[in-house]
Amino acid sequence: MKVSLVFVPPGGGESDYTLEFDLPSIPRPGDYLSIRRLNQEGTSDFIVRRTWWHLYYPSDALYQDAKDTTHGTVKGIAVECEFARGPYSGNEHKKSCDSYDLRKGTIKSFEDTAY
């Protein structure tokens, strides 16, 4: 399914940028996301904050009769992700994290685990 990942500063705020992905499921709050890009050293790392579901219902009715077969549709799914430090973060990503940390002092890091 197509999911827009929206990257925001630690603690939320205006998005820095957005990337679209085809994902097998929706990332959940607290999930760690590491993105590796072509010709980029290291990863860009994020922690999922929340999911925004953009839905459409083709009726203005306040309730649906049991016989009514009308169904709404998903118009978009946006997953809000905040910058974080990961074990393999690239230099550019680390610079962004350092900048946020100087301004807000709230940058998060991935926990050290062995999966």
C-alpha cells in the first residue's frame, strides 16, 4: 500500500520533507525507520509518532442504514516520523539531529538492542 512518510522535528512541528513508499503494512507509533538512499553514506533514522488517515465517505448521512451498501475509501495515509539518531546514521542526518538538539534538546535515539 502507498504510504507517505512525513518527516518532522523532534516533538513534532512543520514537516521538513515527505517521501512516498509502497509498504506491506502501516508503521506504528514507536517503530524505528531507517532509510538508505542511493549514493548516501549511512542511514536517515526516524521514530514513528502517529498515523494520519485521510478518508472519504460518498454521502452526507450521519448514519448508515443496515441495508445501505455505501462504503468509504482511503484517500491517503501519512505516517508522521520524527528525526532520531540511529546506530548507522549518516553524517548529513547526524548534522540535522545535532541542529534540532541545539534548538530543542529533545532528539531521541534508537535503543541499543540486538534485535
